Amino acid sequence: MTRIIAGSARGARLEVPGSGTRPTSDRVRESLFGALESLSAITGARVLDLYAGSGALGLESLSRGAASAEFVERGRQAAAIVRRNAEVVAKAGGMTAGRVHEGAVHAFLQRATGPFDLVFTDPPYDLADASMTADLVALAPLLSADAVVVVERARRSTPPDFAAAGLEPFREKSYGDTTLWWAEPASDEENPSAEDQPPTESQSR
């Protein structure tokens, strides 16, 4: 079991799939959402949670004021757990439950319409780099102009190829064996000056 950390559904207990998923630890979620709130990236956001697992990231967003959340999970058991968790959070927080899509992430991205303001993607560690890049390329047209994309992978993984999708990384942070990479849609300016570029943060702890 894990819990919603903050917001209207704070303390709501979430089921976690028994196998085949890798839940984001409470420590990582707390740091992640603290940073997102400092960017004002949650309130009113249209959230997309890819490779959702238990749905904890999208549901934490709803608890903290996101406008909506879509969850994509291929595993049948995990998708059923996300649905139950969404109902628990909706009841606890007095909100509409997010929508769960059972199926492959890439197939969903090819038919989805968007736009999305905040996207979490936490693919299996063994997902090929080419598949990760293909997901990002398919995701890019679905993003709002000021969207934030957060990718969670093993620290030893190759960094996501954001450039292939027209995205710019602006933050990177490691927690033990896990690394979060943050990106946003690239600026429309063809040659932005160096001082206009957001700083990249890389920390391990």
C-alpha cells in the first residue's frame, strides 16, 4: 500500500500491483511534487500518466488540484487497480475520477487528442531506447505550449532523446537508482541566447 501525500485526498490509501510494475517511492514523489508546485505546474493541469502502474502520480496530481487525469496502463491487473484507486481518490477528495485506458502507450498516443499540460512517463526499465524515443515523438504534438514532461527511468539508463521530439530538458535529478528527467516544448526562437536557457539541475542524494 501507498498513500496520497497531500491535497484534498491526502492519506487515501492506494493499492499497488503485485508484480510487473515499479511504484515511485514516497520520497521521490514528495520531491517531485514539491518541485512541480514551485513551478505552478499542477493546479488546473490536464495530466497524462503513461505506464501508470498504480496511478499514484496522476492521482497525486488530482489531489493537488489538477483539472483532469488520463491513465494508460497495458497490464490488465494493473489497469483494474488504477480504476479502483481512482475511485478511492475521487471519493476522498470530492472530485471526478480520472479516466483509465487499458492498452499500449504508443497506440494510445497515436489516437489521443490532448492537449496535456503535465505528463508522467515511467516505462519499464527494459523498454528499448528506440521505443522510449518513439513515445516522446508521438507525445510531442499532444502537449500544450507550456507543458512539463517528467520521465522516470533507472539511473543507468541512457537519457531520453528529447531533441528528437522537439523537447528541451531543463532538470535532472537522481534518487538512488532512479533518475527523473524533466523537459518542456522547445522554444519557437531559432537561436535563443544562452542567458535565455533554463538552467539544468543535476543532483544525487
